[in-house]
Amino acid sequence: MSAGATYSQTATERVFVGRPAAEAIAEEAETQGAAHVFVMASRTLNRETDEIAKIAKALGRRHAGIYDGMPAHAPRAAVLEAAAQARAAKADLIVSIGGGSITDAAKIVTLCLKHDLETHDDMEPYHMYVGGDGAVVLPAFEGPDVRAVCVPTTLSGGEFNALSGATDEKAKLKQGYQHRLMAPVAVVLDPAMTVYTPEWLWLSTGVRALDHAMETLGSFHSNEFCDGVAENALRNLAEGLPRAKADAKDLDGRLKCQIGAWQSMIPVVAGVPMGISHATGHALGGTFDVPHGHTSCVMAPYALAWNESVNGERQKRIATALGATGSASAAADKLIRGLGMPRSLGEVGVKESDLPHLAEAIMHDIWTRTNPRPIETADDVVSFLKTAL
């Protein structure tokens, strides 16, 4: 382990593993002494299943309202709309049930409530950005008073992170917001809540979790603790994802995926920076509206191949965890193709003529310059992107 390492912790206090969501949420509301619980849920779960109704019943008089209109990539307008409804409901606890965009939005809603953010421009001073010298600037502000509880139904893992993303529709950029108190006070891992998630979304966000772990094991900023957690995440996901594809009702396989996604986020939360796969993914989502999970399905193996000349020794651990004897990029490619996911930029609607615009967006990302193989200019990024066409 590297000497002098520092591990950052979020303010998450509990993780309910394998507990029914309604039961766990009601218990947490009691623990928090919440009187007005505002729910942000997937529209499909709310309108096509009885799961959200079960949660409302379990909350009883504590249930103060519901918002189910969050689009992908959490645009500012929708986040502000949800915050306005939560404010009107006098929310003292926010509960999210859904995928990564709903999770991110719920955490940012707590920030909006704290600082009375009501308009698009009100949000501007609070997001992270890359300064002219390439350094990431994290604005300082007071953390939320109202906390969140997150029930994830996908595997992107944002529920374990204080960092959240929302899209500036005007700039066409997905931007990060971070404060340790934006992390949920509790997370509920209930595999039964995930059986409604479309297969492509479950599997692709599982690859997103794989990408967290692979970029950890490829990073020169990691350490033995984070490497060990990431390696175990890969093993859990490499077993659980094919099981879920083979049998959508395999709850043990789904819980294995959820545990793997949790493990994959521990290094990210601890401060291990990601690289070009994640940076590209943020830009593909915010600028080209590519689904969150598909971004890693496309980019992760290409990022491994691009970086292999500088971190090939570290990548051997990735290949081993995935049960392969060849290169990590080949092992990742085989697993992702076996799940039926897209594997090129062209498959997600990005053309060669789009690459300069995409590269410029990537240069604004916080993780472009922490890639193991140095990236200094947009031309460097274009060279990388061409490998993924």
C-alpha cells in the first residue's frame, strides 16, 4: 500500500442489503424523525407496478408527495422542477427509487433545497469545472440539511457517491456537483426492485460498474486496498451479470451484481480518479444523449487498449479477475459482447465528423487529465476516439 494515502469517506450511515425497500425506507424515515418524505421515482415503477404504492403505504402519514418525471442525464430544468415540488411539500427527507439519473437528481435536489436554487442560472456557482490550468475547481458551499435515501434499480453506483451529475441544457454539458452531505444517509439494495429494469439497462449499467473497477485497477493513483475491492467487484459482476441475463428472476445473481456495483464505487469515493473511459462517457451522455451504461460498454475496452502501453502490468489483474489469460481489453470486450451490448461509437449514433465536438466536451471533464496515458489536447482525444469508431 502506498505510504501516506488518504481515504475520503462520505456521510452515508447505513446500507440495507437484501431488505424489502418499503420496510427499509419506513425504518429509515423513523430513524431520521422525518415527517414529510418526498419520493422521486421511476415513472415506470410508479405507473406500471405497485412498488411505489407499497412504499407510500409503509410511510403512511409521512408520505408527502412524489415526482416521477426525471429524464435521462438529469437536466437542470427537471431537477429544479422536482426541487420546487419537494419545497412545496416541506420535505425533510428525499427518497429516490430508480436509476442513475433519478439518484443524481435526488442528491442535487437536497442542494437546491439548502440554497434556494430555483432557476437555471442559480445552479451555475455550484458545479465543478476544469480551470484554465487543467485543475479541477470544486466550489465551496454548505451541505444540505435535508438528506436522501437512495434505492437503486440500476448498477451505475452513484448512490454511494457524494458526486452527482446534472446536464446544463444550454451548454450541452453534464456537470458535477459534490458535497459529502449530498451522499445519501442510507442506501437500500433490494434486488426485487430491479426485476422491472429493462434488461439492456441493467446489463449496461453493470458494465458501467465494471468500468469503475477497471479504471481503478488501471490507475497509478490507486493502492492495495482499493485494488483489492475493485478486483472483487469485477469477480462479482463477471458472475452476476451473465446470471441475470440468463434468468431475469435470479435474485441472488442480481444481489451479487448490486454488491459488485457497491464495491466498484468504494475506490471512486475514496479518491481514486477515473480516466478517459469515464471522461468520454460523461461527454457522450451530456452532449450526445447516449445512455449512461452504453457509454462504458462502448469505451471501456478501447480505453484499456489505449492505456496498455503505460499500465499493462496493472491491467493483468483485470484480466485475471475476469477469468481471462489474454489482454484485459480482450476480456472486457468478450464479456460485454456476451451481454449483447453495443461496442462502437457508430452503434450509439456518433459519426467521425462528430469527434472534434465530442473531444472538446471531453476536455472539460474532471477525469480527462487523470488518465494513465497523458492526454493534453483535444487532438489527443480525437486520436483515442478514432479507435472506437
